[in-house]
Amino acid sequence: MKKLLVTGGAGFIGSEFVRHGVKHGYNIVVVDKLTYAGDKRRIKDVEKEIVFYKSDIVDKKSIERIFAQEKPDYVIHWAAESHVDRSIQDASPSLETNVKGTQIMLEVSRDHGIEKFINVSTDEVYGELSDVGQFSEASPLNPSSPYSASKASADMLGRAYFRTYGVPVITVRPSNTYGPFQYPEKFIPVVITRGIDNKSIPIYAKGENIREWLYVEDCVRGTYVVLEDGRIGETYNIGSSQEKRNIDVAQRILSFLGKTDKLIEFVKDRPGHDFRYCLNSDKIKHELGFEAKIRFDEGLEKTVRWYVENDWWWRKR
């Protein structure tokens, strides 16, 4: 079985990727800086079956030592500063980790002859849509926030390293992902945790912004499909075709919690707030046979239940 080096493997989606990989027999090496959003407790159940390095991907010497020691076959690059609001307050961490860190991972992978490099991007690199239309993999990148600009840079770097140096990069662009173990600063866990505590729930503007929601298990499953069967040099959207307005998501969560929407507090919109994202995922469906399985209500109910039952995790964040 191939050896996978997973950056950001103690993060929200990265940890699900690690747990899934161990279950399916992959040999996994995790590299994670353990920033505020990283947590080894996410991978506690599999810690004896993986190799873990606490390391920063912008530390090239450290990354080179890990590659030399572990000799991975594949790299799956999840590590990122991923919060839009934080990037608006200070863009530097996003640029440092998402751009420089990605360049270092690509460079070291090039030097070590990696067989596949899965570069994890985001639907936010496309910018925003109006009420209609979808983004395909051929849509131009038009990022709005410092975060999405840094991810667009990382996305383009990966494709440039394939074109220029032949690094075997495959790019994936998932839609908004949610589920258990997501750091409490993100939209869905904010609504859940504040709702549990009967605290006001801030919603930007009128809550009419629209997102396409992808359950974390589907995001990871789609990424493994790309890892195993995707074509080198290609880009694949990973979406669910399930779009929801923010206000409707918040109200549905409160309904699951048995709370009223009186907790919702509309606040001033953030700068550059994209109105809508929607991915066309026909390519991954027709080429690789992948479709998201978890319907939004099912995934949301699972997620709410997890936060209710696991406050030991999020209350100590």
C-alpha cells in the first residue's frame, strides 16, 4: 500500500481524511503545525497507526528531513489558514502558509520524485455568482478575500509546477464543507454552539448569501477517488449540488436544537462578502463516478447531534 504524507492532518477535513485512510489500509504520515485550529485529539483513535510530525510547512529544512525519513509516495496537501474573517483582519498568515507553504511542499515533492500531489483548493477561488449559474473547472479564478486570493495563488502554483516541472499535481476544489470536529469559528459550528448556550447568533447582512454545502465524509471520499483515479494535471470540483441560504441553515439548526430564531442577530456585512457559490461537479461524476451521498438535512442533523454530545471538545477550544 502506498505511503501518504498528509499536511494539516490534525485539522477538520484533514483528520477525517486520515481516519478514512487508516480504515482503508493506507500508510499515513501526518505533518501539522498544530495552530489554534489544529488538534491531535481529532486523530486520537488512529494515533498508533500513523506517524505524526509537528512541523510548519514553511520550514523547508524540516519538511526535507521528513521526506528523507519517510519517503512518501503521495502528498495530500490540506494544510492552510482557512478563515476568511481572520484573513481580512490580517492577511499575512494566509499568505505565509497558503502561498509560501504550498510552494515549499511542491518544491520538496519535486526533489523527491513524488508520484502524486493532491493540491486542495476551494470553491472560493472562483469568486461569486449571482442567482444563477455554476462554476466549472474552466471558470476563471476571481477571488474576493485575502484568504481566497491566497488559495487561488496556491492553486495556480500547483498547476504551474505541473506545467513547468512536471510535478504530478492534481487539483481538487471542494465546496463549503461541514461536519463533526469543525473548529467553532466557522458558520455552522458557530450557530450550533451559540444556540446550545442560548447566545445571540450573528448573521451577516440579511442572511441571504448562498453556499453549496458538502458533508465532510463526502469531501474526503471524493478526494480519495481523485487520488486513486484522477488524471495528473487535471482539476476536479467536488460539490454536492445542495445550496442553502445562510439564514435557512441557521433556522434549521435552531429547529434541531429546539430553539427559536429569536437568537439570530443580523450584523453588518463583512467586506467583499461573496453572494453565492455553486459548483458544476459533472467532471468528477462522469470521469470518476463520484457523487456526494449525504443529503444536507441528514448531514446537518448528524453534525448538530455531534456538537451536542461532544461539548468536551469544543468548549475547550
